[in-house]
Amino acid sequence: KLNPLLKPAHVQARLKFANDHLDDPEESWEKVMWSDETKIELLGHNSTKRVWRKNNDEYHPKITIPTVKHGGGSIMLWGCFSAHGTGRLHCIKERMTGAIMNGAIYREILRENLLPSVRTLKMKRGWVFKHDNDPKHTTRATKEWLRKKHFKVLEWPSQSPDLNHIENLWRELKICIAQQQPQNITALEEICMEEWANLPATVCKNLVETYRKLLISVIANKEGYITKY
């Protein structure tokens, strides 16, 4: 997995986040609704495939992973989860029509999917919403919308996708997709929805229960990266 590129300010923010939350009780992480977006490609480029080759074999057809120059297409997904299981998965249709994903589209996604996910997962009063610092998440209008809804938002360090355990679930989802090899975008979306719903709640619970270990790893590294934990 690629580490994010960290500038000194990012390192300090990550270390501060880890130290600030190191002694948080496990129950506090159980109140978090983690969210993120990801892109899923049609031709199975989502799960890592290593191809070993000698220097002079760089373009040998037998050891090159086939790709289609103009791409087989992809979908963009928004999803969320908590310690109680996966919430809704939303396929961002606007992207397919060439529309740019912006704050207004993002707020509509939250409007349609966030509270229903909170209710489905029976999250109690005092739950906390986690999203990253993507510009569409942090526009004034989006912040105001969240404030009016009285949603508490977890303060998040920039350049830190690796601190969001939903990345582990995206990886699981992409492995499932690569194994099933859907042949078109419709099938890809259907399989994504099915496999996301089937991700075991125990996996989600375990990710949340091990979050303190991840924070310890960030602190131990001193450069802000995650070491194996």
C-alpha cells in the first residue's frame, strides 16, 4: 500500500491527532461513522498484481497485464461503516455523466445516505461523523449543512487516508471484484453493492477495536507513517 506523501506540517498534524486520541476509550471509536469515496475500475486493476520481469523483457506480451487504452470504465463510490457493520454504499452517478463531483453533490449524498446508515446500524446519540479534508467536504456550505444538522465531525489530519480504516474495507471490496471479473459497469455496480452488504460486521468491529494500535504505530514511527502493528 502506498504511503501518503507527508510534508512536515502533515507529520505534526498526524502525530498530534494520534497523541490527542491515544487514551480515548474504545467506546468512543465505536461511536464513529467512518466515510470515504473510492474509484472501482472495471478491468480488475483494483487489486495489486505484481508482474516480475527482467529488464530486457519490459514489454513482453506474456508478462504484461493487459489494459484497454481507453479504459473499460469505472465507478466512483461513497460508503460508510461503523463498529456495528457497513452502512450504505452509494454509486456517484453524476460522475458517469461527466459532471464534476462538488460540494452540492456531496451534500446530496450525505442527505440520502448518512442518517439512514446511522439508523440501520443503531448508532446511539453522540455519534461522530468522519470524513477527510477533501475540498468538497470542507466548503462553507457543507460545513454549514453539517452544523445545522447538529452532526459532530471528527477533526481529521490532512494527507491521512491510511488512518481511515475504511481503506481496509475498500481493499476487501476490490479483491472481491477482481475475483468475480464483472464484464460491464452495471454488473460492476451490482457486485459492489452485494459484496459491500456482505462484508462481515465482525470485520468492521475488529478494525475499530484495533484503532488504538494504529495510533501507537504512528507515534512510534515519529515520522508520522504507520508501521506494521
